[in-house]
Amino acid sequence: MKPSSVLDTLMATRPVLLIPVWGFSALGYRCATGSSLSFRSLFSLQSSSPSEYLILIVFSFSVAAVYLFNQLADIEVDKKNGGLPLVASGIVTVPSAIITAVFLSIAALILPLPFHLAPITACSAAALLLGAVYSFRPFRFSGRPFLDFISNAMGYGVIAYGAGWYVAGKTIFSIEFSLHALPYFLLMCAGSISSTLPDIEGDRSDGKITTAVQIGFTPAHLLAMLLLITAGIAGFFVNDGIAVLCSLGTLPFYLAFLLWPHTFLMEATYKIGGAFCMIAAFISMPGFIPVSVIVFTITWLYFRIRHGITYPSLLPANKP
């Protein structure tokens, strides 16, 4: 395989989308080690070991495999939605995508076991199972109303969050975990709904009935905004200042889009809002900041130099 083909296949795992996975894991880590509504708690750095970062990166291999599952299942939809989907466009072959997904899945499941990290293997298995039912028929939650954003939120706001919670030394199977994960589950519900708004026409033409397709553009936006507000309220009741800050910091973009329904503001609800959440997350585990910057830069350079498009971008742009 040529070096360019290897790079294409690596980019097909959508590494830039692993940044929010690490972010939600960092939020889980932070909440398990102590988060409150106090100013000092919000902006205090956590001390994390290199091994803790490595464990969470290994867990994220499972999510990278899921991104490939989703592209394999959505080849026809991705063609209609435009942009430059690497698998749907044929830049990355289907066999290469399958082999890479299998390799990443095995690595995520096996690597934690020699180090007695079975709960991380369990988180990886849960992510892979959820990714399979999200992507493939007969389940295909990605094309079912309400199941689409709920399953997405489970992956980030519960499973990825739970991996960080466990790495910080707490058990996932507890009422405490459920209560503290709830605000992040709701934040991800809001972001997930908003991210499907630009794809309504392509999804509808393919018979993919997402929540946005089912209930309509404006009702879907209002539902996302309601979930965002509920996340802030839930964060307040569990004394989680980060969740409250993420909700309040993102809400102005949702309100602005109601008043000025432009494409920029539509994408800003989840792009800028998501970036805001990640900044809050990486205050918790600052070691992820240089890793994320490197991944973002390499991805941007790859699509700009190799394909002549701007991705990722906070502005409306073609999608890979």
C-alpha cells in the first residue's frame, strides 16, 4: 500500500472527531476527581499521569472503528450529502476500511486486558456495539427518530464519559455516576440533533428518518435548545460548574439562530458550541490540548493540500 493510501485510510477514521471523545472522557475524569460551581474549581488544572492519557486514547480506538462503520453503512447517503466522504468517494476502498475497523476494534478490546483494565474493555465493547446498531440495518439507529440522538449521546456522554470516570478511580456502576453523567448526556443530545440539521434534505431523499427529518427543522432546533437548557439545570443540581458553563456558553448561539436563521449560525450551534465544551474539558486534562492541536492541524493540512478543501472549519464548508 502506498504511503498516500495509508494516510487516506488513517484520515477515514476521522481522527479530528476523536477530540470530542477525549473531551468527554476528560470531563468524566474531572467530575470523578471533583468539580463544583466555584470559580476556583472550574479553572483548576488536574494532575493526570501519562498512563491515564494512554488508556483513554486506546479506548478511543473503538470510536474510530465506529466512525468507519458509519461511513461503510452510509455510502449512498454520503454521496448525496456532498462534500468529500473518503469511503463513499472511493478514495479509501471498502476492504481497506473494513480491515482498519477490525484492527482498531481488536486493539481497543485486547490492549487494556493485560493491565487489568477490564472496565475499559467493557467501555470499548459498549461503544462498538452501540456503533453497530447505530450504523447498520436492521437496527440503524442513525435513521430512526429520537434513537439517533439518544444513541449518539450515549456514546459520548455516557460511555466516553464513563471511561474517564473509571480512569479517575471511580466505579461506573453507581447512582453517583448516573447523576453526574446526565448533564453531559443532555449536552450531547442537543449537539447531536443540531449536527443533523444541515443534512435534512440528503437524509430525507435516502429514506433516512432522523429526528430532524421527522419533526421538522425548527422543532428540531427548539428541542435541541430545550435539551441544552435542561443540561444546565441538571448540572446545577449536581453542583457541576463545567456543565452549567457549557450550557450557558452555547445557549447564545441557539438563540441567535432563532432570530437570524443563517447557515453560519446553524453550524455554529454545534461547531462553536462543541469547541466551547472542549475548551472546558481540556482544562480538566490539559495534556489533551497539544494532542488535539496536532490532530486538528494534520487533518486540516491533509484536506487542504491533498484535496483542496477546508476541513475542519468553524465556517460552512465541504465535509469529508
